[in-house]
Amino acid sequence: MCGIMGYIGAKEASQILIDGLEKLEYRGYDSAGVAILNEGQIQVRKFKGRLSVLKENIEQHPVEGNIGIGHTRWATHGEPSDINSHPHKSSDNKISVVHNGIIENYIEVKEELQSLGYNFISDTDTEVISHLLDYYYNGDILDAVKKVINKIEGAYALGIVHADNPDMLIAVKKDSPLIVGIGEGENFIASDIPAVLKHTRKVYILESGEMAIVKKDSISLMKTDGTPVTKEVFNVTWDIEAAEKGGYEHFMLKEIYEQPKAIKDTLSPRINSNGEIKLDSLNISDDYVKNTKRIYIIACGTAYHAGLIGKDMLERYARIPTIVDVASEFRYGEPFIDSDTLVIVVSQSGETADTLAALRLAKEKGARVLAITNVVGSSIARESDDVLYTWAGPEIAVASTKAYTTQILALTLLALDIAIKNKSITHEDMDFIIKNLSHLSEKIEEILLNTENIKSIAERIHSSQSIFYIGRGIDYDVAREGSLKLKEISYIHSESIAAGELKHGTLALIEEGTPVIALVTQDRLYDKMLSNIKEVKARGAYVIAVAKKENSEIEKSADKVIYIPDVIDEITPALSIVPLQLLSYYVAYKRGCDIDKPKNLAKSVTVE
Ligand code: G6P
């Protein structure tokens, strides 16, 4: 959602804040602002719109000062507007606050403050914090912060500056992510590591219920009750270029092309010298597996789609009944969870609010929770019993690509590991699958080398009103992700349908020229899919098939074919999604869409 950046040091804060916020824009981008403290005065600049609006304003009318906080906002309470943008301040202009998260009891607190004479100018929940700080401040800002924390309920990462304490930034964290960047003669706070990487590789990752007093030359970490905390410095090993575009026009394209490496990085450390799967980070014993009656996979968005493939893998190899649910449904449902249930949560960011809430619910009900996530030290990673990381590197584009393929791989490895423990797979079958998986990376590279066909199909379909995706089995799961990718970034209406269901309704929508993308990669379902292709062709559809090279006779049935390399059926999803990602990208490109930052969407959804 929102992005927070804070700076204290000897340099001009405004420039550093804007630089940092640029790296956080993916978190939310309907408005942006900074508050700079200089000679006992706080100057706030904040505007609705892109960060460039704020940047231009500051370039034209510089604001001087060496300490400040900045924010990019993705609106929750109150429409995007200059007034609702952060930072928010106290009426006397002495306290300024940036906030990511939601204050759940803000209405009640607001009414209380109003009855005490406080005047609110925005519609945000955040404004209660600046007024509460003013209310509680009695010469000791830390004491005031503690009292505010006792008063407010909800999720928050806060950055605070106070004109009477011009030597410090205060950072507070509960549930929403926040880190402290450790510099020399300067320090930083931020929602995420890329914002500080230009300045330092050393960071502290704050836990819920912790705060930091950040000065130019020191950082004090403590619990929000004031108890000191000692913490290891986290050394960031990936490069700043890894978080930048590296020559590609968009992060999404860069991330699509990073998939061979992401797959290799996720797979290699998990295969030992004997060619066996070794998931060292997991503590799952053979006995535990034998007693596991069911598995739930819980996730949102693209991670949910990866979970659908995971279900197939777990049931196919491990023979344990598996239910996949979206986190926002699961958390308010009546799931069959007990100590015999393994819950797998899948989340690229590790911070998605619904997934985190589902994780907590599952733990409460006694389940063991295993996380598959891409972000080390994320809330989901920390709160789970076991973590299996996808080593995809930072994913910046809102539309998830490399996270999806690595999630599929991680789920497959997990299913195989559980299958061995459950004795539901032979070592020969296992070796065969691992051998196939070890070529996955080069097979993806093969697809990425030849994109002309995909570009020409994008040219043909980019002005369509509606595009349909069909498939059976795991092809249907991939169809769902392909369709999501298209609608997210191109804004074309799209649906995915289990091919056998077409005749029960969706067929009515097929007209002359309607593009239908048919996934036909599963040998045992090939003939069934051919019949479905005939069904839509008979109604005028323009059919684009995604098929294995060995099935070239599909050219007789489809208008266009996108080939993927020949592989065993169960590992096709990590391949067949790649041309669909590219197709969505080129369609969106032709339509002039803002590919990395699609309208109305955010990368990391840290509120319900
Ligand atoms: C947002 C993103 C999606 C992502 C989903 C779940 O909607 O735009 O790309 O799949 O959140 O995020 P997570 O970080 O939990 O995988």
C-alpha cells in the first residue's frame, strides 16, 4: 500500500526522500508528500497524483532541511486529494506523521479529540495520530508516542518528526512493514529495503510492537513500552540494480526475463549432490506427514493461482487431500482446521493483510503453518512455523510474474518432499521429475528467445473488447493466471473458463472474431480440448492455442499457435504461463497502458 521514507543526516532531506519514495511507488501512488524539519519549523509539501508532481514542486521551490519524512499514498480512508495526502500534522504545525496501515478505532478517537476542541481537516484515519501526539505531549515526545500507541488500534507503520526534538526521527511498527537503514552520519527509515539501498546495505527489520529513535549518529531500538531491544543487522546481499529496470522499458518485462534465473536460484539450493530434494529450512518429519489428514493452501491474487497448481501437485504426488482458498474468504469461513491440518500460505510480499490474518487464524486453530514467500523477514515469514523461500529477487511490477513461476516450483518441491515422507512416490519417479525440473530454466529461456509470434498476436488482438482463456486440469489453472495478467495491465475484459464448462453459459459470449486462448498442453486431455476448440470456432472465435511443439497438428484446428518446449505434463505451467505474460505485456504496450502501475491496483495489499 503506502510507502514511507525518512531521513536524518547532513544532506538535503527532500532529495533523498523523493529518491527513496520512487523505489516505493509500487506500494501506492495516488498522492505523495514530504515534511522537512529545519530550524524548528516543519514545512509540508503534498500533492494528489504521481510523485513527479511533488518532485517538480520541490525542484521549483526547494525546501531546505536535513531531517524529514516522506510518503506515497494509496487511498483507504478519504479520496486521493492534496489534503488527504500524508504527512499529516498537528494544528500548531509542530508534529508531522506519515502512516501506512489502518487505525481501526479512529472514528471514536476522532470524536473524543473533537470534543476536546481539535479541528480535523482531512478524512483520513491518520490525522488522529498527529492530534493525539499533540494532546499527550508534555515535554517528552517518547512518552507521548507510547500513550498514542496505547490508544490506537489497528495496523501501522509510522514515521514521526517533532519540531521540539529536531535531532530525531521516530519509527513505530505494528503489522505494517518498516525498516531502519543504517548509514554513516546519517540514518533512514523506510517501508522496504530498495528505498535505502542507494545509501546503505545494512538495515534493521522492525518487528510488530517495536519502535526506533533514529538520530544522525545513533539508532535506539525498543519495544513500544520502552524496553530496549537488541537486533542483528540484516545485510542486504542483492544489488541495487536488482531493484531497478536494468535496461528494460518496464519492470514487468525485466521480471519476465528474470524467470530462468529465478527458477535456477529457487531450485539449485534445494537439490543435493545426489540429485535429491533437500528442503533444509523445513522441520517436517515423516511422522508429521503421516498424521496430516488435509492441506489448505491460502493466498491472494497470483499467489492463489500458484496455489491451484500446488493442489494438483500435492494430490498427485503426496496423495493428501488439498483445499485451495483465497485468504479473504478463508478467514471468514468455517474451515476444517485442526492439528492434523497443514496450512500453506503463499505470498510474494509476505505482507498481504488477508493472508496474514488467515495465517493467524490457522495457528489459532492449531494448524502448523508453512509459508512460501519471496521476502526474507516479512511478517508472514516470521509468523509461520516453517518458511520455504522463493528466491525470485525483488518483484516491483504490480503484475506478478517471476513470483508466480517460483511459487509453482516451490510448491512442486514441497509436494515431492512430502510425497517421499509419505512414501507415495517411488525414488525412480522422483528422480525422473527432478531431472525434468532441472531443465526448466533453459526451457523458459527458449520461449523468451523467440517473441515475434507473440508480438504479432498481440498486434492482432490488442483492440478486442473481451478475451477468453480456456483449459482443462492444470491448463485451466494457468488460464486463470493468464486471464488475470491480461485484465490487470491492459484493462481488457477477460474471463477464464474450464473448457468443459463453456457450454454451460460462456459460449453465449463468443462472437465472430472473439479471441479465445486455448491451453492444450496436457496429453491426456488433448482430444477433449480439440473438441472445445471446435465448439468456439463454430461460433466464430479466433483461437490462439498454447501447445507443446510435438503437437504441431494443432495448427489444423487453431488460427494461431504459440509453442512451448516438450516437457512432461506436470511441469508445463511454469512454461505455458510465460508466453501469456508476454502476450499481456505486448497487448498492454500497444494500448499505451501504464504497465508497471496499473490503475486502481497496488503491489502490496497490506490492508484488508
Ligand atoms: C496484489 C498484487 C498481486 C499479488 C497479490 C497477492 O493484488 O497486485 O500481484 O498476487 O497482491 O500478493 P502477495 O504479496 O501476497 O503474493
